[in-house]
Amino acid sequence: MKFETLILQSLFAACLLVCLLTFGAMVTSNVNVAASVASHAPVAASVSSAG
């Protein structure tokens, strides 16, 4: 029982560390999201129906 508890606590600590590092990278990132999304978005073509 002691071994399983140690493994679970280690897994929890590792997952928490990965989450904190990911969150920290997102917060401190200097990427402008609107410009990044706009530059990768396909150009929309305006189509008028011949109706």
C-alpha cells in the first residue's frame, strides 16, 4: 500500500508540474492571438447567388 501511495503522489506531482509549466508558457507568451489567427485563416470569397 505504501508503494502505490508513493507512485500516485509522484504522478500527481508530475502532472501538476506539467500543468503549471504549460500555464506559465501560455501566460508569458508574446504571441498576438488575433494576428496569428487572422494570418492562418483562409480568405473568404464573397459569392452572390444568381437567383
